[in-house]
Amino acid sequence: MKLNKWRLIAMAVLLVFVNLSMFADAATAPTTRPTAPLDLSTSPLPIALAAKPGQTISTNVKVKQAGGDTEQLQVHLLKFSAYGTSGQPALSERGPGDDYFDWVTFDKPTFTAPNNVWQSIKMTIKLPTTAAFEYNYAVEFTRVGDNLPVQGRNIEGIAGGTAVLVLLDAQAPNEQRSLQLSSFGVQNRVVEFLPSTFEVNLYNNGNTYIQPTGDIFITQNNHQVGTVLLNDENGNILAKTHRIYSTVWADGFPYYEPQRIKGKPSNDKHGNPIMTLNWNLPTNTEAANNNGAASTTDVTMQAESSNPLSRFRFGEYTARLVVVYQDGYGRDVPITSTMNFWVIPWRILLVFLAILLAFGFAVYSLVNGAMRRNRRMQRIKRKKR
């Protein structure tokens, strides 16, 4: 009995010691990492680098978090490709044969990020002599401890992180810089009112990324009535991919614009923006805000009149596309195409036609009545004779 009693006492003491140890560990253990979403800003976006095989090149990537608390952030290297024809990047992890990941080092793989303070991370790429043409990196910033699946996601889809795109052009012999125009069109060949949305489909048939620039010149009856910028966001086209650039011409009146309630755009039940018709006479400032310009850049053509009423859009228009890119020798290579489209405000025309018909009927009625009265008077005169 005594032996069992002492055994019970020893077991009780042991249990108390274990519980006290667990309590002490829990008290001294660090708090769990924050679970709130990260509020990160990065700069610049994107980064375009060029170097020859065997060279080493560096760039600084900046990141700032504004979550309120100091965060522990980490750098993770991904790659990206083109997602469809919209220009959105599709991020993915390193795959078999992606030895170009080994060329990259960061001076701060992990770092402390105080609230609202820009942090600069140096990215160094050491190109081997076998490097050639295009390599696409995505430098991702996440919270230390966050392990996120990334296959196939785009930048907007990163939960709790953000990424900076880095395009590297390894300028090896046989580099080819070439663009092809796949199509140039307008969403609707005939519209009642502006805007008209143009779509330019370009294919990069070279072996490195290209950043095209250009304009769409709008003319009518040998007058240039507008100019629309192409690729004003300076987007790149990756090698062996298509990209469709959409741009809008809204320099005229009346024109449709997104409806806003208390400064916010309103959508229908399907999530599409509700459009409202604006009858204001456009100004040069409004034209610039609508991606249009009334001034001409072609001295061989007469500019549109400065009278705002001249910018009532009606009839057939011609859109002339001019795309420019640089080839491997630094020369500007132009690509051109032309198409026609129509602006026909048919409801205004119907109202105008109805007014003309009513006016014509009124005139006819007056003339016919006068002629009938005149014939009646003639009959009366003949009877009096």
C-alpha cells in the first residue's frame, strides 16, 4: 500500500510539472503571424532589361507595405507567360529545365518591412555565355510563412502578395525582332453614337519581346478629325504570342459614357456598366480624356474646324493604323492598315425625318387649301357672269 501511495504521489507531481511546462511554453511562444491580407505596392512595373550573354546585370525592385504593422516579407522567384491575348501575365513555378532561375540572386531574400516605408531589393542576373533571347521572371513578395500555390494564376489572383514582372532580353546572335499584323478592326462597323472601339491584333513572330507604339488616325472627307493612341500603357508582346490592343475613339457628340452615381460607376445585374448618352459639346480637354484628339499630325490633310458643332459625328469615317516597332538594328519599322466605319444617329434622323414629313404635310395642306379656295372663287366668279 505504501508503495502504491508513493507511486501515485510521484505521478501527480510529474503531471503537475508537465502541465506547468506546457503553460510556460505557451506563455513564451511567439504570437501567430498576422493573417490579414497584405497591402503591398511595388515599383517599377514592369522592368525591361537587356544584356549580352556572359554579362551581369542588376536592377532594384521596390516594395512598400501599408498594413499598419511591421511585416516580415520574403522574395520568391517565379516565371510568367502570356495569358490569352489580353496581355495579362500567367504566373507559374519553376519547371524542369528552367535553369535560368539559377542566374538570379537577391541581396535581401527576406527582410523587415515597416509600415509605409519603401524597401529596395537588388536583383542581380548573371547571364551565362549560352544565354539567348527572352527570359521572363516574376519577383513575388509575400509574408514569411505564407506558402501559396501559384500555378497558372495572374498577378490579380495572388492572395496575400504581389509580383513585379522582369523581362530579360539576352542579346545573342540570331536574335529576331519582328511583328505581324493579324487583324485590324472595329467592334461595330456601324454605330449610332460614339464611342467606336478599335482592336489591333499583333503577333510577335520573333524570339524576344517587343513593345510597339502607334496611332490610329481618323479622317472624313480628306479632313483629319481625330487621333487615338495605341498601347499608351507601354505593354509588351512576348515572343511567339498574340496580343490584342483595344482603344476607343470618343471625340465627338453625342457619345455614350459610363453612368456614375456619387462618383462611382454603376453596373446592371449582370455586372456590365450602365451607359448613358452625353449631349455636351466636346472640348479639347474632354477629347483628350476620351482618348481622342481633334488636332492633326498629317500636314498634308486639312485639320477639322475648331467649331464644336463640326464634331457632331455622322457619316462614313476612315481609320488608318500606323504601328511602329524597332528591329534588331534599332530601326523603326512601320506597319499600316486602313478600314472604314460608319456613325449613323438613326434615331435623330428618324426624328428629323418625322419633322420634315410633318412640315411637308403642313405646307401641302396649306397649299392645297389655298388652291381649293382659289378654284372655289373661280367657280363663283363664273357663276356670277
